Amino acid sequence: MNLRFSFFQTALLALLVLGPLRGIAAAPARIVSLSGTVSEIICQLGLQSQLVGVDVTSTFPEALTKLPKVGHNRNISAEGVLALAPTIVVGTTESLKPEVAAQLKSAGVVVQLFQQQYSVAGTKQLVQQVAAAFKASAKAPALLRQLDADLAKTRKPARAPKVLFIYARGAGTLMVAGENTPLANVIGLAGGQNAATGFADFRPLTAEALVAANPDVLLLFDSGLQSLGGKAGLLKVPGVAQTTAGRTGRVVEMDGQLLSGFGPRLGQATAELARQLSQ
């Protein structure tokens, strides 16, 4: 009898003590991503199934468009994020207002925001940081090798054209990208030169500034060009027809997240933009 009791006592102790040491699988994280670029990296790391919600910029891979949306960084609320019961919220330092981040943390949610630098080196650093945060650093080198291989396919035009990026949301909302913006940086990587100089960030588009910049190429997100009614609608914007780009019809449109995301597909974006600038 004592022997039997001793056996079951030992078995119970093994379950209580040794079980956890053997690594009973922890529940998968419930991730809400507030950055299209970070979302792409998470998917590339094989963690897509753990995403339970994303922001509106998370459009690639296409499966992300079917996930619940929590808005855009300008209007994300703690309530909308918490409704998805996340265990971790990720994004860039531009993704979330400090007061919203504080609300999420006070609710017991881990908030991990990464500093994003819009360069090749910055993209590589972001991939490594996201991988480390999810204990997937072993997968980062393969992503970086693919990025380098894609960048190597970039064939810059023989002469650097002046390229003006226009952010459009209908004719009533037109902005141009100045220096030190993601758009100016990707234009440079593709072998162009930004036509908007003398200011940083974005400024409203004016006919006078457009004519003065006189770009060889106009660059827009495909959604932005569509909001203007296509190329025909763009040519009706005051000042466009008077530019070299307007006269020659050189208008390039690309997917917004691909062009400006500076994520794992940066090499693809650079190569595609360079190809179109060379035509």
C-alpha cells in the first residue's frame, strides 16, 4: 500500500514539477499590427496566423485584407484595438499616439513600437528587430538575403529624371513629397532625383510650385491616381499640363505600400520604379 502511494505521489510530483520544465506549448500570441511594413515582416517570419487585426496600410499579403481593421494611425483608438483581445500590439513609433499606447499598456497589453528609418540599412534593421521581438531571429538572414538579391536587380536609368511624387485623395487633397521623405528616398534608390526641393515632409501642391519644379515624371500611388480619374484627371490639375511630365504624359503609378513601405519588398519596389523611370 505504501509502495502504491509512493508511486502515485511521485507521478503527481512529476506532472506538477517536470511538466512545465518540458515546455508545455504556450498559447500563440494574439497580435494586432498597426503598420503595413511590420505586418509584412511578421508574415515573412511565418507568424501570419497569429495576427488578429491590422491597420488599413496592412494590405500585403492579400490575406491581411480579410482581417479586422483598427483604422489608421491618425485615428486608432484603444477601444477598437482592445476589442480584438490582443496580447501584443506592434507598429512603428509613428503608428500610435502616446496616450493610446498608455491605455493599451494599462489594460495589460504588451506594446512594441519600432523606430523605422527609410533606407536600405533601416529596413534591414527593422527586419532584425521584429524578428528578435518574436524570437525568430534565425529566420531574418534569409529575408535579408532576398532583399539584397532584389536590390541587385535594380537597373537605374542612364540619366536621373526629375520625379515629383503627388499624394492625391481626389482633386481637393493634393500634396507633394519634399526632401527626407520615404518617397524622396525610394526615388533616389531607383535612380531618380526628387523634383521637390527646399523643404522636408509634405506640402500642398500649387500650380506655381508645380511649374517651377517642372518634373520629367509624375509619380503617384495607384489609389491616388484613381481618385483623380486616372491620367486624364491628373492632366486637368492646374499646372500639370505645363510641366515636361504633363506634355510627355510620363505618369508612373505604383501600389502605395509597395512603393513607400520600406519593408521586405523594398528591392522589388526599387527595381520596378527604376524600370518605369527608364522607359
